[in-house]
Amino acid sequence: MRVAAMHRRLTTAAYLASGIFGAFWGTWGSAVPRVRDQAGLDDAQLGTALLFISAGALPAMLLTGRALDRWGLRCTASLMIALGAAGLVAAVTADGLVSLCAGLAGVGMTSGAADVAMNSVGGRAEQRSGRPVITRAGAVFSTVVVGSSLGTGAAYALGAPTWVPFAAVLLLSVAVGAAILRSLPAGESGPVPAPTGGAEGPRMPVMPLLLVGTLGAIAFAGENAHQSWGAVYLEDVLATGPGLSAVAPAVFAAVVAITRFAASTLNAAHARAVLVLGSLMAAAGAAVVARASSVPVALAGLVLAAAGAAALFPTLMSIVSRNVAESSRGRATSLVTVVSYLGFLLGPVYVGMWASVAGLRGAMLAVAALGVVMAVLTLPLLSLSRYAVTPSRAERQERAADRH
């Protein structure tokens, strides 16, 4: 019974962390047009500013993995609060390109660190319980994105200043951080000693993680391109207002949430099919958005793109989770997340650069191309990584012993 309670607390912490992460990014997705206008930027300048998120995130991700292996998962609580604070600072100080770049660098640092911590909690919960915690946590993230996107759009439609939704996220992050601390008592969330001794644990194979991370980068580039530019696309290409434009990230996130809940019931043996078919669906959806002549058609394309993209990264993280030692979980999660989030962070920049050359419709076609590339590379890269899609016999025995 005590082991089952430990698993429930780990799972609860994973869902809480995913929820506040979703609250932040849902708010950001709807706020992008307002932040752009407040700072007085064009699309190319906005793309440049978004690049500073990655500049802050990448070093923070690498450091966070080692910190989690050394000090445990309770760091997650403070990192979620820091993300909320960084978002508010960026929204308040956005007045020109330089100030927005500085604010987004802070957002990148806290977001990158929070993401590694969140995935580490979910990975440990999934490995110990044998349940699809990562995919379900992703669904929680997307569900909260829907609410925060719509709430942010409603606030702006009522004339609220740009910073108000971010202040609400900060208050929520403080409450959630306290709940995460209660869910991760120090005795159950600290580092796991390496079985062979040594501060760093057993040697961690890097190349398989890099190959899986490459697939994650392509998947996230397409996903975050829609999440960050959906509202801008509706406003600039289809001439909607700020209240209606917020529907784009909300619809995308809602479909992602529903798909992730559904995908969590699939057997792990279907992982490769999920990755290939999902990539092709995402490509088709982006192509529909690019050719849309009305809001309903654009939203239909977003639905298709979201359904395809939804399970890609959670499926990859589940593959990694089943194949890493607990003593190196933080570093493994950090490495895969860093490589994957190159796509997450550069995806919006990719759209901005294409938009400056070919317009937003042309940029959406470039996003569709990413889905095709993902479908083509999935099977070769997974084969080269030698990562299985089902647990080994020894791992199944270890999980069974852990549950009892």
C-alpha cells in the first residue's frame, strides 16, 4: 500500500507540473499578437525575439538534468514558480526589440529548466507504475492550454493590459508549487544512488538519446509553430479580432489533449505506427491551414495537425523512459529534451523567417514539410538508436517487484 501511495504522489506531481506548464504556454500562445504590438515589432523581428527563448533554455536544460540527479525532484516546485514570474516580467517590460529579447531569454531559462524537471517526474512515475503517465501528463498540459488560451483571449477582448493574464499564471504557479512539494516528500523524491557507485552513476549511452531527440525536435518544431503562430495567422491572414484569434491555440490544444488521452490506451508495440501516421497527419493539417480561405477551414486544418502531432513527443519520451537507468534519468531526460526543444524553440522562429520571405501561407507549407521529414526519418532513426518499443523482461520483473 505504501508503494502504491508513493506512485500516486509521483503521478500527481507530474500532472500538477504539466498543468502549470500548460497554463503558461496557453497564455503565451494567445498573448503573442499583443506582445508583438506592445513591443512594436514586425513578423521578422518577432521571429528574432523568439530565438532568445532558445538562447536561455538550452544551457538551463543541461544544468537542470544534473541538478535533478544530484538533489532530486523537489526542485520542480521552485522552477514552476520561476516560470510564472519570468512570464510576468517579460510581459511588463516588452517595449521594443531589446527589452523583449531580454525578457524572453528569462522565459527560456525558466521554461527549459521547468520542462526537464516536469519530464523527469513523469518519467520516474511511468517507470515505477508501468502506466502511461507521460502521455497523460501531456494531455493535462494541453487541456490546461485550452483554458488558459481562451481565458487570455477573453481578458484581452475585454481590454485587459497585456500583463494581466501572466499575473494570474504567477499566482497559480505559487499554489501549484506548494502542492508539488506536498506530493514529493524529500524521502521519496531524492536522487537514486547508482548501482555501481560513483557520483555520476553508470555510463549513459548518448547516441541513442541524440537520435530520439532529433525526432523530437522535428515533432516539436511543427507543434509549437502552430501553437505560437496560430493566433497571428488568424489575425493577419484571415482578419479576425484578438478575441477570435485566441480560438486557434485553444482548438489546437484541445485536440492535442483529446488525442493524448486516447493514445495513452495504445499498446507500446504500436509506437512506430503512431509516430509515422501522426507525422503524416500533421503535415496534411498544416497544408490545409496554408490554403485556408476562411476561419472554419483554417480551424479544420489545425484540428488535423493537432491530432497528428499530439502523441509524437510523448511516445518518444516513453521509449526513452523504458530504457534508461534511474540514476541517470535526469541527465537522459535533459539530453533528449535539449535536442527536442531545439525544435520547440526554433519552430516559431522558423515560421517567422519563412513568413518574411513567403508570407504566413508559405510558412505553413514549410511547417507541412516538417511532418513529411519526420515520417521519412522515424523508422531509420529508431532502428539506429536500438531503442526498443516494449519493455525488456528484466524491466517488467523490476516494475512488478516495485509495485508490490
